[in-house]
Amino acid sequence: MRATIMYRAGDVRVENVPDAAIVHPTDALVRVTRACICGSDLWPYKDLPPTENGRRMGHEAIGVVEAVGAGVRKVKKGDFVVMPFAFSDGDCAFCHEGLQTSCVHGGFFGFSEGVGGAQAEAIRIPLADGTLFVLPVREDGALVASLLTLSDVMGTGHHAAVTARVGRGKKVAVVGDGAVGLCGVIAAKRLGAEQIILLGRHPDRIALAKEFGATDIVSGRGDEAVEHVRKLTGGFGVHSVLESVGTEPAMLTAVNITRPGGAIGRVGVPHYPGIPAWEPTFYKNITISGGPAPVRTYIAGLLPDILEGRIQAGRVFDRVIGIDEVPDGYRAMAKREAIKVMVKP
Ligand SMILES: [Zn+2]
């Protein structure tokens, strides 16, 4: 089968690899019908040191179950499923608490030893009963793009909003205009935010954010952005910040635009040594929360809004490519020529 392998920063190849197969009785084999490239894939694309065997890439997919191991009970051949970016047993203390990204037997696709990537024709799913969510629709329907976002970006944007304590009447800022930030706008609106300020500067993304419910746009950087947000919020800043970037300047901006007593939901993978501006976070009683989103928990709640068309997260995909064009997809996303690239293997 064809699969995506990254050998070093900037070196992504699609190669023939041994077919994915059931290894453990709790595995399922899924034929990938749609996968995609994530903003977080751009971090190794920028800084992965040379590796001899490369890293299998991709952690977002929907697909059809081709086979299950002897120990799988809930998922069956022919099911159309979402694969959350983390696998989980569904049965440990953390899974029961709805935090599958801390599952004691779990891990992350495209990172964990012996687990493949989703930018491929097929993938082995460990702990299939706990991991996979069976969809109640056909694999070829009009909703595939939005269903694919349940694998990561919509659930992650929602997690940012939940951990930033977005609620009815709140003033919200979203730092970052990538697919997760845009899904954060959807999530904030869905949870009843009164004002949603997007911090971003790409015209195509800003236009989409406005359609998703952003009420204000702040395109400056650093102190200029902080001043602008304060001006838009009566001088105090916002109740909730959804931080979807993961850099130190983005986190610093997030702290400085949070009003006293507010909260920051971090979902951008942090690439900084410590939380900046710790003193203001203390004196302003700011809650800093967030982390890898337990998207498996959120699928059931978000799905009805997708099935009934109330949210259209699939609009973040602005390019569709075949499996052999995946290296071009990485280039397009790295150059910000595409918001998010869908792969149709
Ligand atoms: Zn678990």
C-alpha cells in the first residue's frame, strides 16, 4: 500500500510499504477514505532531524473497517468510522473521565512505536473498540469533509473553547487562523459567545472566520494586537482565549489579552520552555488549561450539529489531493497557500 513517510524536515515521500494488517486481537484494519494534513504536521516538516527509517505521518482519518481482530466486540467489518488522533482503550480511569488522550494504554497515531500514520491507503487501529466511533451515515455522503474534522480539528477547537470556559455572553479571542483556530470560532459561537475576536492576518481565513461567527478581526502582532483587543473589549480583555498556535509570542499575546479571572485554553502544541508572563497570570487570576483534546469524547456531542448542517467545519478544507500528491500538500500548507489539505487515497 501507499503511505506517507517523513525522513527529515522538508523531506516527505509517499512510498510502497507492507500492507497494514491486524496484529493484536483488539485491532481493526481501516481502509482510509479521507485523511488530511494537520498544522501540527508542519512542526516536524520544519524541524525533524534526519531519520534513517522515517516517521509515518498522519493522525486524522475517516474510513471503512475492512477487518477486526478476534477480541473486537463493538466495531465490525463494513462500519464507517472516525479515527480520533489518539487511540485509547475506552476502559481505564482516564477514558471513563473522558480524557482519552491520557489513556493508560493509549498513544498517538503517527508517533507511537509500531503504529502507522493515516496519510496512507489503510491503517491498523489499536484498541479498536475504545478508539473508533462508528458513524450513522454512508461513506460517500456530502458531509465527509465535516465528519473528517471530528478526527482532530473540530474536536480540538471545541476543547480549546471548553477549557477556556467559553459560555453564553462571554467575550472570546482566538489566537491563530489555522484550521483549529477557525474551528475554535465555530465552537465559541456554538457555546454562546457574545463577541469572538480572531487574531489572524490571512484574508481567506479571515473571510471564513467571519462566516463561522467571528465578530472582530485583529491583524496586528504583539503589543499592537494586545492594545487592539483591549480597545474592542472595553479595556479589560476577554474572558476566554483559545490559543491554537503553540509559540511563545502567541502565548504571550494570549496572557496579555485575558481579563482578570479569565481562562486560556491551549491546544497549539507548545514550542516554548515555559509559560511566558507568569506574573500577570498570577496577579490576574488567569486559569491556564488545555492540552491534547480528547476528541473521542466530543464526537457524540458535535456529530448532530454536523449531520443537521448547523456547523460546517469541513469548509476549512480548501484543497483535495490524491495520496501521491501529499508532498505537494505539505508544501502548500507550509507556504500558507492552503488552509487545510484533504487527502483522498
Ligand atoms: Zn483508557
